[in-house]
Amino acid sequence: MGVPCLLFCGVSLALPLFVRAVECKDSSVKNEIISVDHPFAFNCTYPPLTSEQVNITWYKPSSKIPVSRNTQSRIHQDESWILFLPMTWADAGIYQCVIKNINSCHRIHVNLTAFRKYWCGTSRNVLPNLSDEYLQTLHFGKDDSLMCHLNFPKSCVLDLIKWYKDCKEIKEERFNTVGMKLFVKNVSAEDRGKYACQARLTHGGKEHTVLNSISVDVKKIEYGDRIPKITYPRNNSIEVELGSTLIVDCNITDVRENTNLRCWKVNNTLVDLYYRESKRIREGYESCVPFEQYNRYTVNITFLQVKMEDYGRHFVCHAGVSAAYIVLKLPVPDSRAYLIGGFIALTGVAVSVMCIYNVFKIDIVLWYRSTFRSTGAIDDGKLYDAYVLYPKPQSGSQRQEVDMMVLKILPEVLERQCGYKLFIFGRDELPGQAVASVIDENIKLCRRLIIIIVPESLSFGLLKNMSEEQITVYNALIQDGMKVILIELEKIKDYTDMPESIKYIRQKHGAIRWSGDFTEESQSAKTKFWKKVRFHMPPTRYPPS
Ligand SMILES: *[C@@H]1O[C@H](CO)[C@@H](O)[C@H](O)[C@H]1NC(C)=O
Ligand SMILES: *[C@@H]1O[C@H](CO)[C@@H](O)[C@H](O)[C@H]1NC(C)=O
Ligand SMILES: *[C@@H]1O[C@H](CO)[C@@H](O)[C@H](O)[C@H]1NC(C)=O
Ligand SMILES: *[C@@H]1O[C@H](CO)[C@@H](O)[C@H](O)[C@H]1NC(C)=O
Ligand SMILES: *[C@@H]1O[C@H](CO)[C@@H](O)[C@H](O)[C@H]1NC(C)=O
Ligand SMILES: *[C@@H]1O[C@H](CO)[C@@H](O)[C@H](O)[C@H]1NC(C)=O
Ligand SMILES: *[C@@H]1O[C@H](CO)[C@@H](O)[C@H](O)[C@H]1NC(C)=O
Ligand SMILES: *[C@@H]1O[C@H](CO)[C@@H](O)[C@H](O)[C@H]1NC(C)=O
Ligand SMILES: *[C@@H]1O[C@H](CO)[C@@H](O)[C@H](O)[C@H]1NC(C)=O
């Protein structure tokens, strides 16, 4: 019981599928008007299926019997074609072409109507308005051509093409028959008219005559002289990695009337032909964007995978007489990495140099001065290298220290060892001179101002122990831009009570703190302290004594 039921169920489920698979979709009717007594052929094409393995069968009007495939019969099927050799009045009707493959089926209806074509010399010397009368255009003043459209399967051999114009065979030199084409030189207005092309058709040893009438119009090309313009490429190179995919557009502007061929070529061969086996490099379909004055066409070229052999070749986009190419280039190695590396290295070197310079700045400058010492006095109108300004503290020990420093140690090191000349107030002024004028006159003759400060001098001492004049003078000097060397005899924690100018110098240039003892004998110009001082002093002009 169960098995037949299952079988039945299976069949009833499978049946609709099976039926649907063979059901044919009808396409719209195509109308063809055919001249009797002439061979006629119709190719059954249905774009979505033609690329696949299909079975094409032709059926006569209201018949379930396929058209014969016997090449000897007057009407037969030749591959996808139905062939009438020739057509008769009785053949009119709606023919069906069934295109089948495993999954689908299409039925195309072709309505064939017979008529008699009146040709020159017959009773009616007027060609009727026919659908097989192709309208073609010749362009005024140019060399142009007409095409004889004779569509027959490969089994038909067409030859002995003759061209007629207004019933007369064309024999002029200006016309030239090449294959199915009639070339016309220097088209003139008189070339307008009724043309016909005639050919001999040989099939299976029998000869027939085919005739095709063409109505020809002559048009002036408004922008005919304009040559198509390729806006891109511009004979440029393109950097592309090996093995990558590349798509390049060829952009062309051309007048509408120009029917120029637009394509990509390599080695003067169409790329599609050149790479017809690998299809690695292909031309895309042409797209067209119409503008008021011109059309813009784009045809791209696709490199599925760039190979070594592609580099350096010219891939040329052609549009009529215009051409422009691209050349592929291997990308240059990224130079930025090197640049950044170099920059970092240089920066590192510069920073190191700066560090070294900062650490050894004083030694370098002093060494430089001693090595490239210029002899002879500088002509700057100055008499002294430095003016020494110092406080007179109250407390005994500090006062001693200051005096020791100013009157003994400074002269010992800077004057005796280094060869500077100092003006020390309290040592160098002439007796009886007014303090103010001493300072005023002599300070102008000095290249530097050395100011000695001690902690006590800050809170009460400096102002008290330095005269009013001194303060004004050094203020003026600071304003004049004289270099000031501030020497702290002891660490000074609090500058708040100092005059503004001292604070300013301290903040801007810092101070040199005294290190060492206050004995005249042990002083050497080569200690750190004295090097700092010497560094701020002007270069010596004469060898130290
Ligand atoms: C005729 O149609 C077939 C497909 O049915 C196609 O492959 C062939 O190129 C066509 N021939 C012509 C001359 O158009
Ligand atoms: C086409 O038809 C023939 C015979 O009519 C048949 O042998 C063949 O299998 C068919 N092929 C396809 C793909 O349907
Ligand atoms: C076939 O074509 C003729 C002439 O063009 C027309 O009169 C007729 O109606 C057409 N038949 C169909 C079914 O379209
Ligand atoms: C000829 O055909 C064209 C269209 O193809 C039509 O406009 C014209 O009216 C027809 N002329 C005659 C006389 O039928
Ligand atoms: C083309 O024909 C015209 C006359 O129709 C003539 O004036 C002209 O010189 C010819 N041009 C050429 C290139 O033969
Ligand atoms: C080419 O034209 C297209 C539009 O048709 C545009 O998108 C593209 O950017 C153009 N390419 C170049 C390189 O100018
Ligand atoms: C380019 O074409 C020429 C002939 O036109 C041929 O001799 C040559 O070998 C071709 N070059 C390449 C790389 O195919
Ligand atoms: C290249 O052309 C093809 C075919 O016309 C198209 O499908 C594709 O989109 C185009 N590619 C680009 C990047 O424009
Ligand atoms: C680009 O090269 C072609 C030859 O391949 C040449 O005819 C054209 O004038 C060149 N175009 C430019 C802009 O250099």
C-alpha cells in the first residue's frame, strides 16, 4: 500500500516541475516583409540563451512538425536559421522558433508577409515603402560607404556584388566595391537616391539572386571636421603594483555625427584580440553621455592582473584619428621611510652636537679664543675690559671676603693670569675725584660690568653700600645693552629686595656662584668658576702676562 502511495506522491510532486521546465515562454511577434522569388533567411536569436548550449527548432505556421533540416529542400533549417530558397506567396504566415535548453524554453513568433518587389524595367517603376529597404546616410564632402545587408547562414556563398543607383549599374570611378561595401569618394548632393545591391547566392550547387534596396540620404556634417578629443589618458604613466587589478578609463568627447571607432589597442592590435586567449586584459563596453554640442564616450580597459610584461608597453586608446596611450610603471620604493630615517638621524646628530656644545660650550669657546687669538687692541674706544661694582657689607668677615675677592683675587686671575684690564672702584680712581664723575667717565670705557653681590647686600646692604650714582649708572648701562656678569659670593636665596635691574639680569642671564677659598695664591684661571667668568668676558687681545 505504502510504496505505490509514495510513488504517486512523488510523481504528483515532480510532475509540475517537469511540466514547468518544458513550458515555453512566448516572445512578441516579429514582422518581416519578404519579396517573393528571392532567397530569404532568418536567424533565430534570443540573447539570454545564445551563449549556452541550446536546441533551436523551427516550426511552420500552425504545424507541430519541425521544419526539415534537409539542405536540399526549398525551406529548411540551417543551424539556427530558417532558409527559403526562394520565398513563394504560399510561404507567408507565422513561423515559430523554439529555443530550448535544460532549464528554459522560449518561443519566438515571426510573421512573414510576401510581396512582389518591383524592380527597374517592370511595369511599376516605383520601389514600394519596404521594411527591407535600409535607409543609409552618406556624409557630404567626405569619403563614405554604403553597406549591403545580406544576412544568410554560412552555407550560402555570396559573390558578384553589383550596385545600382536609380536602376543603373554604378560604374563611376568614384565608387568602389569592396566585399559588402560600396565606397563613395567625395560625396556630393547628387549621390542621394535609391540604391540597390545585388548578389549571387550559391547554395548546394544552385544559384539565386538576392537584391537589397537602399534609400540613401546625403547629410552635411556640421562638426564633421572636428576630430575626436581624448581627454584622458594623456600619454601618461600610471604607477601600479605587480599583480594588482587596474581599470583605466579612456574619456573621449566627439561630435554626435562622428561614427568613429573607439577602442584600446596594444602593439596596434585590439586588446580583446591580443589577449583573446587569456582575457587578462580586456576592453569594456563603450558608454555614452550626450551633451548639447557633443557626446562624451568612456571606454575602459581592465587589467585583471598586472604582469611584468605590461610595464613599459603603450596601451593606446583610439578614437578615430586621435590616439593617446598609458604606460604602466612599477611604483618607486617609498622614499618617505628613508627621508624620515635620515631626518631622525640628522636630528639625533644635531641634538647630540647641541648637548655636547652646551656641556663643553665654555671650554670650546675658550679653546677657540686661545687658538685663534687676534693680537692688537680692538678699536672700540674702550680702555678696560670690565668695570667691577661691589658692595661694602657691614659685617667684618663678609667685608673682608668682598675686599679679598675684588682687590686680590680678581686682579690676580683676570689681570695677571688672563691679561684683562679691570677698573676697580676704590683702586683705580685718581684721588680727589668726585665719585659720580669717576663712575660716569670710567664705566663708559669698559666692555663688561662685573657686579659682585653678597646675601647681606640684598636685604639692606646693596642700596646702602652702593651709592645712588652707582645704581643709576648701572641702570643706564643695562639700558645701553652692556653685558653684565653677576657674581654671587655666597648662595643667595632671596632676591626680592634687590633692585629691579639686578633681578632682571639674574633672571635673564643667571649668576655665577663663587666656589673656592679666599686666598690669593691658590687661584687658577682654569677652574670651573673662572672659566665661566672668562667665557662671559670679551676675548683677550694680548697674551696673558
Ligand atoms: C545567428 O544566431 C546564432 C545564435 O542563434 C548566433 O550564434 C550567430 O552568430 C547568428 N549569426 C549571425 C550571422 O547573426
Ligand atoms: C537537442 O535535440 C536533439 C534531438 O532533437 C537531442 O538529441 C539533444 O539531446 C538536444 N539537446 C539539448 C541540449 O536539448
Ligand atoms: C502579420 O503581418 C501582416 C502584414 O504586416 C499583418 O497584416 C498581420 O496582421 C500580421 N499578423 C499578426 C498575427 O500579427
Ligand atoms: C514609408 O515608411 C515610413 C516609415 O518607415 C513612413 O513614415 C512613411 O509614411 C511610409 N510611406 C508610405 C508611402 O507608406
Ligand atoms: C569634391 O567634389 C566637389 C564638387 O562636387 C569638387 O569641387 C571638389 O574639388 C571635390 N573634392 C575633391 C577632394 O575631389
Ligand atoms: C572619465 O569620465 C567618467 C565619466 O564618464 C568620469 O567619472 C571619470 O572621472 C573620467 N576619468 C578621467 C580620468 O577623467
Ligand atoms: C608587435 O607586432 C609586431 C608586428 O606588427 C610583431 O612583429 C611583434 O612581435 C609584436 N610584439 C609583441 C610583443 O607581440
Ligand atoms: C568598465 O567597463 C565595464 C564594461 O563596460 C563596466 O561594467 C565597468 O563598470 C567599468 N569599470 C569602471 C571602473 O568604470
Ligand atoms: C600621445 O601619443 C600619440 C601617439 O601614440 C600622439 O599621436 C599624440 O599626439 C600624443 N598626445 C599628446 C598629448 O602628447
